[in-house]
Amino acid sequence: MTTASLARFAAELRFEDIPTPVVRRAEDLLVDWFGSAIAGHGTRPVETIAAFARAMGPAEGASEVLVGRGTSSPYFAAMVNAAASHVAEQDDVHNGSVFHPATVVFPVALAWAQALGASGQQLLTAAVAGYEVGIRVGEFLGRSHYKVFHTTGTAGTLAAAATAGHLLGLDAVRMQHAFGSAGTQAAGLWEFLRTAADSKQLHTAHAAAAGLMAASLARDGFTGAAQILEGSQGMAAGMSSDADARKLTDGLGTRWALAETSFKYHASCRHTHPAADALLAVMQAHDLRADDIAEVQTQVHQGAIDVLGPVVDPATVHQSKFSMGTVLALVARFGQAGLAEFDAHFRDDATRAFHDRVRMALDAEVDAAYPRRWIGKVTVRTRDGRVLEGRVDEPKGDPGNTLSRDEITAKALRLAAFSGGASEAEMRDAIGALWRVADAAKVGRLLGAQA
Amino acid sequence: MTTASLARFAAELRFEDIPTPVVRRAEDLLVDWFGSAIAGHGTRPVETIAAFARAMGPAEGASEVLVGRGTSSPYFAAMVNAAASHVAEQDDVHNGSVFHPATVVFPVALAWAQALGASGQQLLTAAVAGYEVGIRVGEFLGRSHYKVFHTTGTAGTLAAAATAGHLLGLDAVRMQHAFGSAGTQAAGLWEFLRTAADSKQLHTAHAAAAGLMAASLARDGFTGAAQILEGSQGMAAGMSSDADARKLTDGLGTRWALAETSFKYHASCRHTHPAADALLAVMQAHDLRADDIAEVQTQVHQGAIDVLGPVVDPATVHQSKFSMGTVLALVARFGQAGLAEFDAHFRDDATRAFHDRVRMALDAEVDAAYPRRWIGKVTVRTRDGRVLEGRVDEPKGDPGNTLSRDEITAKALRLAAFSGGASEAEMRDAIGALWRVADAAKVGRLLGAQA
């Protein structure tokens, strides 16, 4: 009955049922997603998928393709926007499910809302349905699944189906069919990491497109498996060895998993974020500049050492995002480690020199708290001989240390400026409209035609 | 190196490399597939997918959609034709891989050949590449995979990518990227069987579309995992426990797996076919009519008893395809158990009466030979008291007892007549063109616009 219960929840959720703070957080996540989508402009994998959509789809349609400023059918608009919003690695993440919800939920919500002339409240409600479903499916599939499968691709297909199905007005029965058709298309393998291939964007594009298709087919009477998640030949049977069906319905309607989702503030590996924020804290408290610092020791969990330890001499921007030394250097020099800082400064002399002054050490307290809490601790020795301690109990962007709306806006503006995907004026207009989306009778176009 | 070797084979195969009997068999399979595709006309799951393609795709394009007589982009034409050719359950099957190649290979081959203006020899070569790849991937994934996954959906995605990639002229490196992008989208779960949902057609639609997309992206420089099949986070790691990498390259270029593929002659469960053919043999040898027969005992393998045994009083057409009594009744009365015979006569009084005169018994010789050989044995008692034995060593359609071109043509005509998807004159024209496809400088349209 678990797939059925989850489908009923996704179908029957009403805007009025969602607590106001959760609605506000959904708006935060929407604006944050919009910045990530614009950040995909001009990147090779995204442009390749966008070209495929133009070749195979209609010349224009009711839904906006944010990179390239075209329009298409909801299917291709969702496909391209989903690819675009997962390339800068700045989109949101839910820690417990290791699932990136925004990149598969909002492209589908925007595409159908624009095509249907839906209201902003309908868009937000559909997005909440997508988050609640996708996060629970990710938690259900568990750690054994994540070892081989990219949960954002697999659970993401269900999240996309829930989002699309809600906007299409599916009842509980048809939503369950949509889940069946989504789950039987769910895919995404980590193997691409070995050769740094482009699959990550294909996974989100596929999840959004396949989930949207599943919901459309269900609306028109196409049937799917009734128990695609927990059935004996379903997703868990085929792709997990530690699935726990109770997680599918955990706190439905009372626990809002959307509100547990974290923003990514720095454009680097999440394992660097606690230390980066702790360093910022100590620099702020003692009014330090980068040049004042002789040495930084970060006290970290074992996982950080496993992932970041091998990166001793980062040669590319991508690799430097996994270098604790480079990340702390950028944070110390510029106050943030964003796409622009990485691109322009990841191997400046000054960055390299600071990089060489950073060390990592295993810390019992930090390691014991992980992964429930990501504590950041640093010990800084200054050139004038002081030894100073910095600490954060949650890295910036986690629910207990979330971004303000000004910070979310600023992050989106930075991403657009970096990619060149939209002017600052265009971004301010679009973001302004998104902050007011709950009042919109119809979700309109976010950007104009190509400038 | 196995994915790499398989990709190189698919990229570099030349028409001249393929033995003439294999080319002729490929033509046989192409005509047989065409009949199955037309058989999908008017069925609800196929029409629903076709409507989705019309809503999300271009109004017209360079590739033919066989059901509904429209055109679209190669992507949607392949998607709809793949759905259409897997609904009548009359499309071909490769026994060793339990994989249905035609339904995922030929839709992609036809769509790209028409869009590119490719020759018939190019279409056939691409199809052979698709068969050789898909069958080996199915054999590689093994029995553990097939227990949960619909191999035609998963291995089929690779087969579609090989077919599309060959027509697009991918070199070995790009073909390997195409395999990476295909494998990371490969999906299809058996869970839908439990509630007889529509997913089977979605699986073939998805495999064809995702494989085609993977090849298009690879042409444009999009990269995929290098070892998506055998890598430690690849398909086998995630979806099989008995994968054998040697099977991926078994006899590449010398063993032609395409020629091992079986045609389905009767429109019923394959477990009924050996007995049906043995009954036909004994009726032909002794010039018997159905009314002459007092009793039939079929000597079968245990698997047939497991699958067919529970079906004692078939209530629907679909169920009656799993009833040994009904199938033998139709064969005895009409000489074949095709879609039309099932639809019109599955519960006639005469069919029911014959049904009640059929029994199954386990046979040691038949059981020992299975699944390598599907031997059919029947003992018939006539009303005038004779006891007659019938036997076939391979059911009709298997490579050692294959269909003649007249039989393949007749089967396609029957399927079209049943579905109403094309007139007999149209079918004869199209089939005539397909028998001569190896001489075609360009693959043209097979059917006219809607009659």
C-alpha cells in the first residue's frame, strides 16, 4: 500500500495544506534553482542536449527553454532545463536521501505551469509534491542503491512524475499509474564518474522527461505497475539491497522533507563547506585577511579525508573543487568560492601559496556527528603568532543556517553573470517575479527572447 | 575492453562483411517486424503513446509513424513504432538472451534511414549491428537480470544506440560514448505484469528513444561512461548477479546472433508452440480434421506445466493464449492460432469442446532438452480408435524450422488485416519494397498517407 499512499498524497495535496514556512522555503528553492538553470548556459553538455531538443522537438511551444531563450513543448523544455540546472553543481541537495530535488522538480513544474496557464500556487504545490515524493523514494532506496545508482536520476523520475501529475490534475489512481510508468523508466549509473563523462546532465534530463511522459500517459489512461517501488519485481527488488518501505510514507503531511533541503553556497565539493564556513567565521571574528594567515588546520570527518585527500595538486577547475587547500584559499581571499572565483583564480600564485598552508586532520567529534551533522572546525595560526579557533555547527545553506533571500538572490545573480545566460536587469526582473509567484494568477515567461 | 570491442564492431561493421544468408535473414526479420508494427494500429497503449508524440513532437518530420500514417522527427517515429511492434506479441525473439530485437532495432533503423536518405544496405547493416549488440548484452546480463528486468527494455537501449550510431556514422570512440549514454538510461521492470499494466510497450518505446538520443548526443561530442556494461558501477554491477563479460564479445564477426533469432508463428505463449506444431504435423500426415480427434495428450517440459497449468478456464483473449487446450483447438480447427482466430473463436462452443479433450503430461526427453531445444510431442486418439504420434524437433519459426518468405508475407498480411492498419494492397506494395530493400539507393516511405 506504500506506493498507493504516496501517490494519493501527491495527487491530493492542496496549497492550503502546506504550512506557510514550507511555502516560503519552496519559493527560496525555486529562485535558487532558477540561478542554477541559467548557470547552465553555454556549457557543452547542456548545449548538446538543447540542440537535440531543437532537432527532435517542435520549433516552438508553450514552455520556456531557459538556456538559448527558445520555447518548446513541455517535454523538451523540461528536458533541457533539467540538464542546465545540474551542471554548475550549485543546485540544492537533501542530505538524508543524497538527492538533488530542484533540478528534476522545477523544470517540470515550470514547463507544465506555463503550458497549462497554471497559477503560482499550483506550481508551488506541485513542486512540494515532487520534493516530498522524490526525497522519500531516495531514502527508501537507501545506501546500497546510491553505491551504483545516481539517486537524482532514479528517484528523480518519480519526483518529476509527481510534479507533472499534480499539475495535470491526476487523481490518486492515475498518479499511481504515473508512478508505475516513471519507475519502470528510472535509470542512472555512477560509472560515468570513472572517465568524467557528461552523464550527470543526461540523468536529470532523462528523469524530468521520463517522469513528465509517465504523467501525461497516465492522464490519458495508460496504466503502470501498482507497486513499482516495493513490489517483488519493482525498483527496490532490482536496484537496492537495503530498501525500507516505511520510509516511503514517513510523516506524509506532517514532516515536510522539502524544508530539510540544503542550499549549496560554495561551488565546491560539499565536504569542503564546513571548514570553509568555519574559516570565514574566524576571519570575520578577528578581522583577518588572507595574508594574515600562516597556517590553517581543518578538523574533519573521515569521509572528507577519503574524498579530498587524494587531491594534492589540482590541475583543473573541476579537480580544484575537491581540493580543501584551494577552496579555503578562495574563501580566504574573496569571502566565497563561487564559479567565478574558481574560474579566474584556482591556480593563481596567491591561491597556490595559501593552498600549501592548509592541512586536514581527523576529528573525533566531527566524525561522530557525520552524516547527521556536518560540523566545521578550523585552527588558524596567524603570521603574528596567534592561534585562533573557528567553528560552525551547520555549514551555510543547511536548514539551521539557511541563506537569506538577499543571499539567494545574490547567488543567482552571480551564477547568471558567470555564465552570461541573462543580464543583471533580466535576472532582477525574473527573480522579482519568482519571489511573488504565490500571488501570480498565471505563471508567465521568466526571460525575454534572446537579447 | 569489452564495451570498447563491442562498440568498435558496431561502428566498423560493413555490409560486405555480413554473409549473404545473414543479410537474407535480416530482410526476413525486417518484413516480419513490419507486420508486427502494423498490428499495433488502434491498440489503446500504442495510440496513447502516439498521441503523446504528436503533442510533444513536431507536426511533421522526415520519418514515418506507421500507426496513424503521420510523420515526425526520428526520435518520435522510433518511439511510436517501437511501442506499436511489441503489442501483438508476434515479434521475433532470441531464445538465448530472451530478448526481442526487432521491436527496438528496426524502428530506429527505419527512422534514421528515412531521415538521412540512407540506402537499404545501410539500413540492413545498422540493423545487424543492433541485433549483434543487443543479443550479446542480453546474454551478458544473464538470468538474474531477467528475473526482475525486462531485457528487451534494458539491452534494447544498447541495441537501439548501436543501430542509430551506425547509421549516423559514429566512429568506435563515439559509439562507445553512445553506449555509455544508452546504458545509463537503460530501464524496464517486470513489476507491471502483476496487474497486467501497459508497460511492455513503454519499455520498447523508451529503449528505442533513449538509444537513439544517446547516439545523436555522441555524434555531437557528448561523452558517456567508457565501461557502462562491465564497469564496477555499470549495468551489470547494478542490475545483475551472474553477468559474464566474455559473452559480450562471443564470436564477434564470425557468430551471427541475428540468424539465431526465432519468428513467432502462433499468437500464443511460446510454451504452446511445440505441441501446436506437433499436432499440425500429425493432422497433416493423417489428413485429420478437428472433428476426427477424440483426445490429445501433449508431452511437455516442466516449464510449460508451470506456466500453462494454472489456466484451466480462460476468460479473456490474453488468458487463452496461455491455455494449451485453446491453442490446440484453434490450430486443429483453423490450421493456425493467429490474432484473428483468438479474437473471433477463443470461446466458441467448438473451441471449448476441443479444449476439454486436451491434456498435458511431463515428458523426460522433452524436459531434458529444454531450453536448448523446444521439442514438441503429441499423442492423438481419433474417434475411429487410432492412436497417432506427432513430433517436431524445433517449433516453427526457430532457426532450424524457419518461416518461408511466403509464410512471413502471409503472417504480415494477417496482422494488418486484423488491426486494420493498412489495406492488403498497401501491405503488398510495402512488403514488396522491403524484400528488395538491399537494392534501394534510398529507403523511402513504406505506406501512404492515411487512407
